[in-house]
Amino acid sequence: MPMRQTKESPEQRVLMQPHMQNNTVNQAQSSPKTARSPKCPASQEPQNKKLHSQTSLPSKSRGRRRGGGGRRPDQGDIFMPPSSRPCTGNVVVAERSNWSVGKLCEVETNFLSSSKSLGFALRPGYGQLGARCVVKANHFFAELPNKDLNHYDVTITPEVASKVVNRTIMAELVRLYRESDLGKRLPAYDGRKSLYTCGELPFSWKEFSIRLVDEEDGINCPKREREYKVVIKFVARVNMHQLGQFLAGKRAVDAPQQAIQILDIVLRELSSKRYCPVGRSFFSPDIKKPQRLGEGLESWRGFYQSIRPTQMGLSLNIDMASAAFIEPLPVIEFVAQLLGKDMISRPLSDSDRVKIKKALRGVKVEVTHRGHVRRKYRVSGLTSQPTRELVFPVDDDSNMKSVVEYFQEMYGFTIQHTHLPCLQVGNQKKVNYLPMEACKIVRGQRYTKRLNDKQITALLRVTCQRPRDQENDILKTVEHNAYNQDPYAKEFGIKVTEKLASVEARVLPAPWLKYHDAGREKDCLPQVGQWNMMNKKMINGMTVNRWACINFSRSVQESVARGFCNELAQMCQVSGMEFNPEPIIPIYTARPEQVEKALKHVYHTCMNKFKGKELELLLAILPDNNGSLYGDLKRICETDLGLISQCCLTKHVFKVTKQYLANVSLKINVKMGGRNTVLLDAISCRIPLVSDIPTIIFGADVTHPENGEDSSPSIAAVVASQDWPEVTKYAGLVCAQAHRQELIQDLYKAWHDPVRGTVSGGMIRDLLVSFRKATGQKPLRIIFYRDGVSEGQFYQVLLYELDAIRKACASLEPNYQPPVTFIVVQKRHHTRLFPNNHNDHRSTDRSGNILPGTVVDSKICHPSEFDFYLCSHAGIQGTSRPAHYHVLWDENNFTADGIQSLTNNLCYTYARCTRSVSVVPPAYYAHLAAFRARFYLEPDMQENGSGGGEVGKSSRANGESRVRALPALKENVKRVMFYC
């Protein structure tokens, strides 16, 4: 974890003086006057100039005020000390006052290189806006121990890879020696190398000998016994006073992670013995009856548990969880479910074998043909031959015996289904064969591969709970776990309350939305997070003259397709677009497997008909289950032909609703470059720290391959607003990078050109240039919403990506360093907020969830850093999950109200529907763009993670192999919201 911002040393102050003076002179002389939007007041120009010259780090003593905005007008400029800028060096870049083409010059760029100088933004105060209310959170106050804790190192010989076996060894050690050698202490163990006690053990180093008996070896035969040597060695004493100071907000240093980790391990110790641990969650078939998901899987109910530092002190976060497990079935029954057919009477096809092998590889099975002996094995594969043909050597003389004979002679077990293959267990050097009918799947194995659509639907049905029900289940879980009776919690002096935390919250008001003056309703105030398009027209409806339709669905007749297209064209017109009611060529019918041929035929036919004028929009009607068709169509349209496309499923064509057509028209308009609505405050220049000077808002996300895909590249996407002051249109760029690399590699890049020298590029730079072209102004403020970052990656992501933003800006113009606010957006957390009174319908939406706009920045938030929870959307079903926003870096000096209101208001500008959304739109758009770009991977890359053929321009993680670049988006596609 990084340290918070510290004051610069005297040496740094001496070094930075000349640099500061030069910066001031350069910016005063070279920066042009800020071009104002005609809608914005001229009185803001002096402030614009001052903020443009700011290249500051936020300091602890920075001025803040409550209310709408940022820096006080009487504050001086604060400059970034050299130690806190990215790595120093002379980089040759193009000096471009218009950011297009210009001569080369040398620009000195001092960037972030010192980890000590980079720290997370501190909380500027608490928000005041909105109607105050009380909500309940699934956080339970945990009282700190009043003694210091001790850390011991554990070495087990021979080394064991399994946490379960390690825990069994240590449990036996504690059982044997707790009352004697351990001095009556009950230690907590992490399953690996660390042991913790409250109070010292009677020794600083000791070796123990532990014998374990394999209880699975049966009753009437000798049991295997293994001996382990365990060495316990004192490492350090852990000071709990430091944690107490941190929780009280008195220590502006890193969280004492070790102390928090120890307490987490202590409270997980008993649950690790009772339940099946998976990550930070625990599952059991006894919590709730498992529900079948199909194809040999079932859902287990469980709970998530984590201890967190918060403003109210240590908090135990408990949430309900569900996961897919493999049903403990006889293997033959599992395979029958998997294939969905009777396999006993029919031979298996090659595709059946592949499916079985993929499903069973790595799965633990136990044998059932040896009575009480239930030996366990892990499946490594499937034989290519049926059981009746399998033979193996029985001695060193290569005498062979069939598997059928061996099982009959050795165990008196007659194999019935000799036409089926055998399971291969063990390693490659010594392969053992087990007949399927002699094996049963071991209980408690989580399924980690991809679920199919039916299984996902079944799992969601199980997990989807109303807020009242989820709250009750959480309380029952806490009651059942009885933390205050937990012997480990008692040993360490930890007390956990059994009441949900009551938290003060505020409901932020919904923003007014502006529509076109030609509609009957020119503006709109959403009610409970939603509104509709009735009597409204898009504020910037686009014109579509040249469009065509391809019908890929056999079940949709041409007349039906024509009627659907006509209704869609009418809806686009009613919504405020100018839309030609007729396609420029008759609707073209094609088979899904001929997608590329069909697209190119329609494209070239239209081009020829209009003498080179391009097709503006392609509608495509797809079968409901269309396999790779959708992805292939998008890849060809967006990276090959430069076509904007809108796909519609067959079920919607047959059952047309006005709501569906209205939503499709919203998508079409933004894909064509239009705007559906804008914030009234935006066009009235009333958004603090956005409306005053040209501001660009970025969204960024990285999507990773699914579990089991161990070589496919990760996809990074960055979007950025292209209009100001409206901040509604977002252009997007995507790139492939190394497998599971979270840092976005192509934010900024520089390479050597033989003619031009060092040339700069990257997604940030390209989007800044794009903003300049679209608005005629350069951004003087950057707000960066970063999605998909876990807490453990905060520091690394901020250091790397803030550095890239700095370099991208400096590569465009000398001394161009607009102030940056960097905010991480998290949805994969387990904090849930419940209404204080479920029966008070004034404080809930129709689904029983808290009202949209509910924000919490106290009690359950970080003790000192700048974070908040915001539930910006109305619930539909289940329990709403608030988004967690953590401001890691803030050079714009936002107040709590300023960033919370901005974030909430932006959630009402999402282009695809007339509802506020749960995540701020730029982050949402980046996620959509990254998801879309996975379709751009060539088929062999999607399946294997790498393709044959040439390697083009590549993203490169430090020291990692090259990744083939995605095919480039066409220029006309880049400029619009193609991913919507």
C-alpha cells in the first residue's frame, strides 16, 4: 500500500524552484486564451487560465470548502515537486499548438518515479447535499483485541501443497500439544507459513513430529501413516495500537495490513473447519438445500466474510453468496446428465468424448468397488479406447492384462459397460485406469469453468433475493456463526456485534434533463430513477438517409422484416431523428454462415448505387441463438468495412413493443453521432469543476479471459467525452494486452521513427487530440473513472496510469499538464445497503430497495481516504448493489458534494435507456467497448489465446511476450459510440 502524500524534503524544494519558475513563465507566455463555449459566462475566464497552469499534487493542507466546487479563488498555484512526477528524461516529441502536425522539439518531462511521493487523496470533508435518511449496511462492528499479537513462521517437512492437509497437520499438533508445549494457547493458522497467537508461546523455536493416518484406507486393511516435521519459529510481535490509531483516523500512513490480516484469519479459522472455503467465501450444502443447475451441476448457498477498516472501527462485512458445485453423483450418471442422453446403450461419439474429458479433467473421484475403502483420485484424462480393449503391463516382463480381467480377479468386480472409456487418473508416467461405473464424484468441488446460459439463468434464480429476505439471511448467518462463542475469537479477544450497522445517508436529487425544443416536453425531471420518451424529442437527432437491412433469420419472412423496419424507422422519426422510411436497396436475405459475403455484397451494392457514398446504417435481423454470428458481424463491420450496425433478435421482430423500438432508436442515434439528452445544468454551465473550463471525462476498463482460458489476451478499453460543456458523447478505443494484465499498456506509448525521431501515441493522446478536433479546445481538466481495479491493485494502477496520462499530455505540448482527478469504480464488492424500515414505501423504490441517489460517505467508508458508496439506480429485481467510488488522486480539489453530485448526475446520461444506471456512464461505456473488442480477436485467438501468422503491432507487458494487436477500428467508427 502506498504512503499518503508527504511534504517535499528541503533538497526537493531547492531542486524544484527553477523548474517552477520556468513553468510559470512558459505557461504565461505560450498558453493561448481559453476558447469559451458561447453558452458559458465570460467571467470564468481568469479562473480557467489559472487552473490550466496548475500541475499540482494535492497536499494535506489544500484548501477545500463545502458545496459545489473546488479550489478557493484566493488560492495560489501549487506545483508538482520533481520527485512526484514520472521518470525524468528528455523525450523528443512533436510540438503541436494545434495537436496535429508540427516540427519536432525537445520537451523535458518530469514524471512520477518515486513511490514515496505518491499517496491517495484524503477525504476533504463530508457531503451535505440531499435529503438525509438512515440505511442499514451489512457491516458488523468488531471490537479490537487489547493485547499485542505474535507472528510465528511454520515449516512443514516434507512440504505439502494442499492447504487442507496443512490445516489437518496443524490441527493435530494443537490437539496433542496445546495444554503442554503451546502453553494453553489456541493459535490461528493461515494454511501456509504463518501462525498467530494472542500472547507468546513458551518458546521462540521448536520442532514437532506429527503423524497422520489416512482414514480413507478402509476398515479391514492396514492404514497408511505419514510423518511430518513441523518447525515453529517466532518472527515478530504485531502492535495493535497502530491499528487503533489508524482506525481513529489519527495516522496518515498505510493501513497496518498485517494486523488486519491476522484478525481476518482468526475470524475465518472456525468457518474454514465447518464449511468449504472458496476465496473469501464459505459454502455448504447444509446452509440451504442445493438446487440443480443442469448438466451435473448444483448451486450451493454460502456467505462472504471479510474484515475491513472503516470509520466506525473494524467492521466484519458479511454477505450471502452462491456458487456452482459439481454434483456428487456416480460418474456414469454425471456423464448422462452432461450429454443429456442415455449413454449406456449407445456408443460415444468423438464430440461426446471431448465434452466428457473437458468436464471431468481435474475433478476428484472416489472409488466405489472396494467396499469401505474410498480412495480418492484426480481425473487427468479419458482413454481413447473402450474399456474392453484396454490392457496394461502387470510386471517388468511386459506381461499384459486387460482392465476387465484385472478388476474381476483383484476385486471381484464385474465391469458392466465395457463399451465406455475409462477414466485416467494419476500422472503421465504412471497412468491408472478406472472404469466410470466404479467411480463417484467427491462432494464439495466448486465448478470453475464457464456456465452455459441455462445454468446462469438457474443460478441467478437461486441468488436473486429481495432486500428484506437478503437482510434476514445475513442476520441468520451471523447468528448461526455465533462469533462471540467462537473459541478463536474468544482467545484473541475479538467481539462482534450481531446488529447491522445503521448508517447516515443522503438521497441526492435527480438532475433535470434537456430535450429538443420541438417536443411537447422540453425538459424532464426523472422520478425514482426513470422516465420515458413520450412527448420528447432527442436533443440532437441525427439524419439517416442511406440504410439497408440484412435478414439472417430463416423464420422471419421478408414481409415481416419489412414491416419491422418500417416501424423502427417511424419510431426514429417520432423520437427526433430524420430517418428515410425506405432502405436504399431491398431487404437482403442471407444465411448466418455467409455473414462476410452478405455484408460485403450489401456494402458494395450500396456504394455502386450512390457512386461512392457510403452506407450510413446497417440493420441486421439475427436468429435468437446465433452463435458467433453477432461477433463476426460486428468485427467485419467495425474493423473491415467501417459500417455502423444495429442488430435485432428474431423474438423482438415477431413481438414488437414501443418500448423496444424506442430503446433501439436511442442506440441508433448515438451510434450515428447524435445526443439523446443532456444535463440541463451542463448546457447552463452550472456543473462545478466541469462547466468552468474545457473538461474531458475518461472511462477505462480491462476485461480478462474467463477462468480456464490461460493464454487469451486481456482487452483494455478507454472512452473519453468529445463534447463540452455537454459531456455526453464518448469516443472509444480498444487494445489487446498480455493475459490478465490489469495495467493498461497502451495509454501512452513512444517509439523511434527513422525520420521523425521519437514519436508519441497511445489511447489517452489520441482521445485528447480527438477532443480538440471535436470542440476546438484543449482539455484544461481531466476526470478519469477507472473500472475493474481491486484494492490490492490501487497503488500500482495509479502509479502507472497517472504516469501515462502525464506523458500523453506532455507529448502534445510543452508544459501541458491539466489537473487530473483519478477515481476507481468498484462493483465487485460485498457492501449492501438496506432501507431502515422495509415497510416505509416513501424510502424505497418499487423493488423494495433504497432510493436511487442514495450516497454514503461515513461510518462504513475508509477512515481517512476519499471514498463513498452511491446507489444511483432504481432496483429491478433482487438487492441493489451500490457502486463504490474511491478517489485515489485529486488535483482538481473536488469537495465531497462536488464529486458525488457529478457522478450521480452523469448516471442519468446513459445513452441506451431512459433510466439512471448503477455505474457512471464513462466506466460503463469502457466496459461495453472492451466486451465488444473481444469479438475482434480472430477465431483461433479466441479459442487458444494466440493465433498463427504474422505478429503485428503489439502491446507488451514488462518482460512478457508480444500480444497480437487487435484489428484497427475504422476512423468513422472511432468517432461515435459504436459500442452502444
